[in-house]
Amino acid sequence: MNDRFYLVSACLLGLATRYDGGHNRNEAVLDFCRRHYCIPVCPEQLGGLPTPRPAAEICGGGGASVLDGKAGVRTADGRDVTASFWRGALQVLQLVRLIKPCGAVLKSGSPSCGSGRIYDGSFRRRAIAGDGVTAALLKRHGIPVFSELSLPPRR
Ligand code: SF4
């Protein structure tokens, strides 16, 4: 394990990977990345989805349920994009195996990157406890997942 390497949600660095073509630049995350080796990832782009793309939410559970085949990811008009979210999560896991980071700093609330809090699938911005698909997969493989709201402790 590389104890200074982290994967980071690309949108937190200001890269325009968000579903609507925007970003979620976060100064605290940028400051963290100036002090560590950070590799930007966007699971949804890695899964083959375009930018911009329709917003999506997990329906029927959280990311762990998606991994277990008990929930899916859908756009507001009902299109099933679960396979793309799975593909992106597996690509990020592939990076983990190659680089062996000590953790990931992922965007809260996202159906891919969210950690501990996601939206409930109603597209009404109702938050529930749960992880995004990529965050759930990383946690299942023992990778510590942080967010812009709870960065790794200073070393
Ligand atoms: Fe950001 Fe993750 Fe959404 Fe990509 S999938 S835009 S990195 S929150």
C-alpha cells in the first residue's frame, strides 16, 4: 500500500466531469492534493457514460445493494444505467489494484462516489444513509473512503 497515494473524485478538483458538465471544486480537497499524491477518477466517465449525461440515482437501496443485485441505478426518465455504474466501479477497483492507494476521497451524495449519504431514487433531493456504487465496492475491498466533508487525518 502506498501510504501517500489517494484516489480523488475528479469533480472535486474542478474537472468538468459532473453529470451536467459542471464540477464540484473544493478548496480543502485541492489543498489536501497539494500535500499528497492524488489520482483523479470519475467512475461514471470510466463506465462509458458521456458528459453531460442525465442525472441518475440508486433505486431500491444503496450501492451495496447494487453490488448484490438487489437495486439498480436509473435516470429520472427510468433508463437503467446500472451496467455503466458497475463498469466504472470495476475500473476504479482496477486502478486500486495497480496503484494500491491508502484511501479514496470521493464526492458525497453521488450515486457513484457518495459515502454514507446518497439520494433515495425519487429525484427530489431526499438524502438517505448509504454509499454510491464505487464507494461501496472500494469499501468491500478494504479501501478507506473519505469525502470532501471528512478528509483523511493530517499526517
Ligand atoms: Fe464526480 Fe464521482 Fe460524479 Fe464523476 S461520478 S462527477 S467523480 S461524483
